[in-house]
Amino acid sequence: MRMIPSKASRLMTGLALSAVLALFALARPNPSGAGDPPTEKNPSPIALALAADGSRLLVANQGTGTVALVDPAAGKVVAEVATGDRPAGVAIDNSGKRAVVTHWFGYDVAILEIANDAIKVVGRVEVGPEPRGVAISPDGTTAFVAVGASNEVVRLDLDARKVSGRLTVGREPRGVAITPDGARLVVGNARGKSVSVVSVGSWAVEREVPIEGDNLRQVAVSADGKTGYVVNMRNRGFATTRNNIDIGWVLGQRLTKVSLDGSAGYATLSLDPEGKAAGDVHGIAISQDGKTLAVSSGGTHEVLLFREDATPLPWRANGSRDLIAPELLRNDGRFRRVPLGGRPTELAYAPDGKTLYIANYLGDSVQVVDTESATLTKTIALGGPSEPSLARKGEALFHDATRSFNQWYSCNTCHSDGHTNGLDFDTMNDGWQDFSLTHKRSRKKVPTLRGVAKTGPWTWHGWQTSLSDAVVESFTKSMQGPRPTSEDVTAVVAFLETLEFPRNPHRERDGSLSASARRGEAVFRSPKAACSSCHGGAEFTDGKIHQVGLEDRGDVYSGYNPPSLKGIYDKDPYLHDGRARTLRDALTKGHVPEEVTGLGSLSDGELDDLIAYLKSL
Ligand code: HEC
Ligand code: HEC
């Protein structure tokens, strides 16, 4: 029996690419239930890792829940294995024989073994909620996983298949990379405006470097181990008028570098040319010789190539410019853009220092770019349906920055992965017409879109009674882009309907509530707290408008729609302008139970229990 997978994969290497893909389509595991007819899913590759000798690539397919082993020279998939719920990050050790894949919604990692072009899952370790980035030590014994919803980096002993350490870093760690000597980890905190530098030996956070940046994505380290790189966005805080957008004052894309020994601060490269920005950057890779930097831009469907040689790139220390430095626009080869289509995500450089591999999520492919000639040389198909479903069309629109004014951002920039990036913006959705530079009052926290189809009315003020209209407004006001067709809107709504909450990590293993949360539920429903009078029903909102003492002077709409409390543990910061960092802040400062209802105050114990209950929703 043990021979079957390797025999099958050897057989596959001999077949034509199309036949292999057809085989995968049939053989693709169907994690949604044993008896269901197989529905063809999009692989949606989100991450990749290249073996040290460059001969094999591993690709994490978020859509199919699989990892594909790719032979880049032959341009084909040689094996594929089902690993878990929404693969998000993958790493391969220096021997090329062992790999680790993280599962964003599965809360575990799978340990993989690779031999003779066969790949199998040999172990599984629970790591915590929403793991994404992963790196393996140079000696291959240890893996390090960024666990987003618990704000931790988790250390795994790969031989014992056990967690051997946990370290708290910044908010929502996402990308992680290790220096070639194995001494340090670089961790990008997606919602934390910081990069954490971890000392592997002493297993401690050496320093958390605050940077001017949000939405931190892939992380890379230079070959000499001295510099860490991360791609990110920066929220500038001004209203989404076309003028503000185009001068880079709403949000812009950045490449940030951090000196790992602390000898210097951080420095940034602004990436957006005026009139043709680089919306929604995602991936970063640096060539072995350090001379070429590649950044993928998921929203503008391209990879940006920067050459750092005799003339250093115009890095700006401890800050950033609004737009790309003019000197990079001279067409002298220091900055080039390579169109790719789809949604390019993670990048890896081949050992030759000029071939670049790109996971293309919406292209269901791995792409190969020759960075010397700046051309796309190969597209390796990973499978998937021949025609996109309606929801898939919506997903493409959601990630398409060319639907915004001069391609500065996509829906995904703010509603990251259909959730929230935790920031606030003035999207002119609330009727305010004050665009003065100092005016910040009309800014609203980006709401999650998980479960959004069930929680009308929409917007914080709840004035919007149609989800389709909310989508139209998002395209024309938040994005200042062209009005979507009715087919576009139907497709986006179909995509929004697919956005689910991950499993609640604050519940017991069997899904039940802790004793404290059960007491908190009683408080929640008590006449004194009366939370359920506004946050009632299956979605924890009554769909009505209430004045709860948080109105801004001059607000066009009065009152707010109680937000659904589902998944509230991960919707921070809280309240319409994100003024409360934690649930405790929300309930002791902005939204104090006795002030909301006037029916009496809660004891400290009742508040603790109430918070435990809220976290379990
Ligand atoms: C610049 C950041 C930004 C972008 C880009 C953006 N949004 Fe939003 N979105 C927001 C903010 C902020 C709100 C809250 C606005 C309010 O309540 O006044 C919001 C609200 C929404 C809502 C209502 C949610 C609710 O629960 O009430 C929907 C639906 C939505 N956006 C969808 C989209 C779609 C689809 C796109 C792309 C076409 C998009 N957004 C682009 C920031 C953004
Ligand atoms: C009178 C109606 C009402 C009652 C009673 C009420 N809330 Fe709210 N709640 C709201 C409204 C409206 C908002 C939005 C206010 C804003 O953001 O400015 C809100 C916001 C919140 C938020 C922040 C949600 C987010 O996504 O940021 C939390 C948490 C919350 N309420 C919990 C509670 C709890 C717990 C209770 C009971 C102690 C309670 N609320 C009682 C109406 C109510």
C-alpha cells in the first residue's frame, strides 16, 4: 500500500501537463464531506517555498487545502497532498526532505515528508488560532510559526512534533523569516505597526521595531542576515477624495527595511507612481547578491523590480515619502514593472539570483519571471475549474485595485482577507463633507465583512439598507472608481456571502462555554446589563438604530446600528472610530453598561465574566 502514492506520482511525471491536471481534478481531495460529489475548487495559491537547490517548489493552495510539489524546470506539478483547512504559509528545510505548512483556519500545522517526488503528511501539531507565516531553522530541527489571532510566535520541535515555546509579539503576526545563520527571526505584525526581531538562542524578543506601516505581509531577510524586509501599506488618514488619493494621502504602499542588530532604525521605499499606483502589495524577495528586490502587487497584478547597485535606492530613514522617488521613474532599469495578471502573492528567488517564482492566487498558478529581462517566462497551472464561479468573479473584483482611482487600493487593502485591517478611514460614507486637513472626526473603523450578508442594515450608522447599494458606494466612494455593473455587484455580493468566521479559539474543545463565560452569558441577558436588548438574536444585533452617547457633534446621521458581536474577540479596535483597544476599554470607557442602559453598574467579577462570554461569541 505504501508504494501507491510514489508510483502514482512517478507515473504522473511522465504524463502531459493537461493529463496531470485532469487527474488532479479527479483525485483532488474534497475536505467538505465524505459523501459529497467532488466540486472543483480553485487552488488559490497563497504561499510558496523553494528547496535550497532550487529544484522543487512547494505551493500552499488555500482554496483546495493542499500542498503541491512543483518541478519548476519541467513546469509541472509532480505531486499534491491534502493537508488541512486553508493552508497559509509553507517552508521547506535545507535538505529538501521535510516541510511545514500552516493552516489559517485549521489552527494547526502539518509536517510533510518529501521523497522521490512523493509528498505525504507525517505529523500534525496544534499551534493556536490563525497561524500563517512559517520558517524552518537551517539545521532543520525547528519550525517557527506566526500565530495571528494569539499574537504569538510558536516554536516547534519537528522531531518530537511538539510545541517547544511560545513568545508574545505584536498584533497579528503574519510573515516570518529566519536569518541564514539561524540566529534571528524577523516577524511582521500585520495589525501592530511593528516588526519583531526575535533572538532564537535566548528565545526572547530582542526588540519590537515600530514602523510607519500597516498591513504587513511577506517578510524576507538579506543573505548576510543583517537586514529584514517587509512589504506594507501606510494609512495616511485623509478622506477618500480623488485629490487626496493621488497625492498619496489616503494610503500608499511601502517596502520597509529594518536593521536586525538594531544599529539603525527602519527605512522605507515608497512604491507608488502618481497616476498609476501599486495597490495592495503582498510579496517580497531579495536576490542572493542583494542587488535585486522584487515586490508583488496583488491589486495591480504585477511584480515590481528594484535594482540596488552602485547607486543605492532612495531609502528614507525613519519615515516615508508620499510617492515613489522621482529618480526611480527615469526608465534606467532601477525600477521596472512586470504585468502578470491575477493576484500575485508570495515570491521566492531561485539560487541563480535572477529567476523569480510567484504564487498567483487568482491565476491558480505559479509564474516564473526572468528578472534580468523583466519578462514573464512561464506560467505553471495548478488546476481548478475552467470557468470562474460567480463568487470567484466577485473575489477577483474584491482584490482588483484597478477598480479604484489610479489603482491605489482594492477592497482587500482595507477589508483584508474579507476581515478588517483594524484601521479607520474617512470613506465619506457617513455624509460628512468636511475635508479640512485636521478633521479626523468622521473616520470609521473598517468593519469585518465576515457574515456581513446577515447583518443589515449596513455602515456604522446603519443608514444603508441594501448590501448591493453598500457595494456600489464602496466602489464609487471608498475607492473613487467607476460605477460597477449590476453583474459586478451580484458577483461581489456572492463573494461576500462566502466569508466565514474561523472557529472560535475562546471556546472549549467541544465548542462549549467555560464556567466564566456561562456566568457572563447570564450577565449579558440580565435586565441590568440588557445587552441582548440591542445585541440580540442569532447575529447579536437587532438591526435597529440606537443612540448610545457616542454621537459626534455635527454627525449627519444620528445613532448607530449595534454591530454584530460574533467573532468580536478579533474585531479590535472597537467602536465606530476604533477608540477602544480592548473589549475592557470599550466597556469601561466608551460603552459603559450603566451609561448605556442607566439600569445599574456591573461588579468587577461580572465584567470579567461578561468579557469571557463576549470572547466566546
Ligand atoms: C479605504 C478603505 C476601504 C476600502 C478600500 C473599502 N472599504 Fe468597505 N468600508 C470601509 C469603512 C471605513 C467602512 C465603514 C463605513 C461607515 O460605516 O461609514 C466600510 C464599510 C463597508 C461595508 C458595510 C459593512 C457593514 O457591516 O456595515 C461593506 C459591505 C463594504 N465596506 C464593502 C466594501 C467593498 C465591496 C469594497 C471594495 C469595492 C470596499 N468595501 C472597499 C473601508 C473601506
Ligand atoms: C441601547 C442599545 C445597546 C445596548 C443596551 C448595548 N449596546 Fe453595545 N452597542 C450598541 C451600539 C449602537 C454600538 C455601536 C456604537 C459605536 O460604535 O459608536 C455598540 C457597540 C458595542 C461594542 C463594540 C462593537 C464593535 O464592533 O466595535 C461592544 C463590544 C458592545 N456594544 C457590547 C455591549 C455589551 C456587552 C452590552 C451590555 C453590557 C451592550 N453592548 C449594550 C448598542 C447597545
